Amino acid sequence: MEWINSIFFEHSALQAIIILSLTTAIGISLGKIRIGGISLGVTFVFFMGIVAGHLGISLNPDMLNYAESFGLVLFVYSLGLQVGPGFFSAFRKEGIQLNLLGLIVILLGTAMAIIISYASQIPLKDMIGVLCGATTNTPALGAAQQTLKQLGQEASSAALSCAVTYPLGVVGVILAIIVIKKLIARPQDMDIKQEDDPNHTYIAAFQVHNPGIYGKKIETLANDSHTKFVISRLWRNGKVSIPSRETILMENDRILVVTIEKDMPILTMLFGEQENRDWNKEDIDWNSIDRELVSSYIVVTRPEINGRRLGSLRLRNAYDINVSRVLRSGVKLLATPDLVLQLGDRLTVVGDAAAIKQVEKILGNTVTSLKEPNLAAIFIGIVMGLILGAIPISIPGIDTPVKLGLAGGPIVVGILVGCFGPRLHMRIYTTRSANLMLRAIGLSLYLACLGIDAGAHFFETVMRPEGAAWIGIGFAITLIPVILVGWIALRFSKMDFRTTCGMLCGSMANPMALSYVNDTYQGSNQASVSYATVYPLAMFIRVILAQIILMIFI
């Protein structure tokens, strides 16, 4: 039995790997169990770590610190890569309103934590943990712990207070949504609004019957109408052709146009008459439309094409083909000349079969090459993030320079690389499954270490008066800002209920609550869209804000 004791209890690299692996495996398995329609998912690893710590299991402090830090860095950098492409676009149009409301949720909760800390004499380092638990934001906790270590403060109490308040942080958002539904939402707020997705392409056929455009080039019409569209086919006198921007339209020409649905009335006025046939069905066999042209999908796999603008390739002029649509991460994009291509983009190409074969050589179309993740770029990005996180930033009024730390630096670099990497011809493509794997491994490592570290004193803390106080304060920090901003969104911002719920879940970094909304109020993905719009900025602000508060007030 001595070997069992050495494996599970004697500090060593082998013991650390076994304990962390078992904690993660059991936590993930139990996290799939749904109670009342709610499951904790990977978050249950945190509570399994607490149980392990409570049972007296511990790891070598250096190994625990390494695994916890590496897991946090891997998680936040992968998260930054994922949200980077849509991060800055979240500040356009209605995204500004959503992010402002999300920012109010963040500031209200943070202000409550600071005020209660001073009013109740609860140390701010403990209150920051309460705030992170109440908002289910473990990256912010990681940033706060790094800052406390920089200031020479003990950081384990922050993890302990976060662990105590985390469960009600998850449930509290769901309870707040139920309260909003019962007491604040009106029947009209529950209506499913038609989504206006600027990236959603729409296909239609037109007959040219507008005398004002006879004899004009397609390029001239596009510039004069200020409307983006692509004409993929042109039928004239019984023959089909691939039009270019120099093509002149004539009376009775029949054209197949790819555009955005909201621009359809403008294009109907421009061309003259729209056909009644629905060209947007998924089961259309495009190759049976006409025998002279072939419609094919080509995937961008050549690194040289990454970051190039579609128009700069001059595919239409060189090969007499037309790119009508681009599918990127499940989103259909209009194939305009200024569209910046990325590895993994799937282009819909129309033209002669031989020409399409030539275009395949230009773009790559070797899907197997995309299955190999570019690990070098990932680790170089992590190094850049850690270097950025270590740079001291002086802020007026704060004696100690602020550092982005292990959580802030990698997430900033991840966002920037995810957004601008393709434009700088950086090969950063990873499959969605690879990104999810990196995030899951990183988060699981971090949560397991965090739980084991906090578990030794968790249950005795819950039974003490300060533990009960943390739970009550954390629940208030979760509930009050969510209900208040939900009321503002529904009554004053005139948002619908699903969009409001997605915004609230995103601002609280609570995917479990989003899952509850999607399962309970089906029929639309509005909640998911608003969640994705708010989440990146909310995550970034919380990570930075946790550090700044500690720098200012400690």
C-alpha cells in the first residue's frame, strides 16, 4: 500500500499529474449532470478541486503555481484568439448600446463591492474574490491574484472567497432572469424580432427593365447606388456568362445577384423586376441551373493568401470566374473586392470547370493542411502576451505601476492577433475544435489548481460568520445589477427580452445562464448574438478593473 500513498499523497511530478487529471476528469463528468435544466460544465472541476483540498490532498507549491499559471495563460490567450475577429466590430451600431449596458452592469457590481468593503470592514482582497465569484469570472480572479502577489499580499483568501460565492453567482443570474421575466418583461418584449444580420447574404434573380441603367457598366451601378452586391451569373439571349465589373447591362438581361437582404428593395428599384423563385434554399443544385457553368467550393489553405484582399487576386480577370460568397466560421460573407481573406475561408466559385481547377491551385483547397494546428504561432503569441503583461504601466494617482499580468497580457495579445493577424499575413488559423481543446485544457488546469488551493479551508470558512457574509454579499452583487440593468434595457432602451438576457449573461461572463435562456426561450439566437457582442469587452474590462482597484485602494 506504500506505493498508493506515494502516488496520491507524496509531493512529486507524478502525484501532481495524477491528482490534476483525476480532479479534471471527475469534475467534467459530474459537470454534465443537469439539475433543473442547469449544468455547471467545466466549472464543476473547481468544486472537485475544493473537495480534494478538503480531503487533505495537496500538491507541491511550485508545481501547483506552475500548473495554475500555465492553465490560466493558455485559457485567456485562446479566448482572445476566439473573440478577436469580432472584438472591434462589437462597437458598431447596436453593439455600442449593448456594450454600454454591459459596462453599467460591471461598474454597478464593482462599486457595490468597494462600498461594502469599506462599510463592513471586509478586506478589499477578500472582497475582490467575492466580486469575481459573484460574476463567475475566474480570469479576473487570476489577474487579481497576480496583482496581490506583486504587492506582497497573500492571495489565497481571494480564491477562497471566490470559491464560496461562485455557486450562487451561477444560479443568481438565472434567478435574476426569472425575476425580470415575471415582474418586468411585457408581452411585446417576448416577441421574436427579425434579425438584421449585416453578414447574412441573400440571393435573388432580376430582370433588367430599368431604362436608366441600359448600357451602363456594373461597376458604375455599384458606385452610384452605394450598395454592395455581386452578380454571379448573367443570362443573355439564351446564353450564360460570368459578368465582370466592366460588363454592360442591356434590356431583358437576366442576372443572379448575391447581396444583403435589407438591400433588396434598393436593388429591385435599380434593376427593375425581381423573380419570384426562392434561390436561398439549402437544397438547390447549382450545377443543374445551367450546364455551361460549374459552382464549386474552394477552401483557402495557402498561407500566402492569408490576409490578401479578394480583389487583389484578380481571379475574375485572370480566370473568368466569379466568387459569389465566402463562408467563415459558419457566417456567410459577401464576396466584395475589399474582403480580407483568412485561412479556412470557404469560397463559392462559379465558372468553367477547367478555370475552377486553376483557381484551386491559387487558393490551396488542401483541407487536410488545416487540420494541423500552427502551434508555433500559439506559443509565440503567449510569449508576446507574457512580455506585455510584465511591462509596468504608470497611471497618475497610483504609486505602484499597473501590470496586465498573466491574465491581462495574453488576452490583449490574443485579441489583437485574432483581429489583425490575418491582415499582417500571420498564420494564426486553428480549427474550432483545436481552439476549444486549448481553452478547455487551460481552464481545467486552472480551476483544478484553484480548487485544491482553496479547498483546505473552504467548508470551515462557509460555516464561519465571514463565510456567510461573503455568500450574502456575493448574491447581492450578482442579483441587483442584473435586475436593474435588465429593467433599463427593457423599459428605456426598448430591447427585446432575449437580447437583454444575452447582454446580461455576457456582461456577467456566465455561459451557464446563457444555456438556460437558449433552452427555455427557443426560436431565436438573439440571446447568443448579444452575448457574443458583449462578452469580449466585458471579460477584458473585468480583468483590468480587478487589478486597478487593488492598485488604488490597497
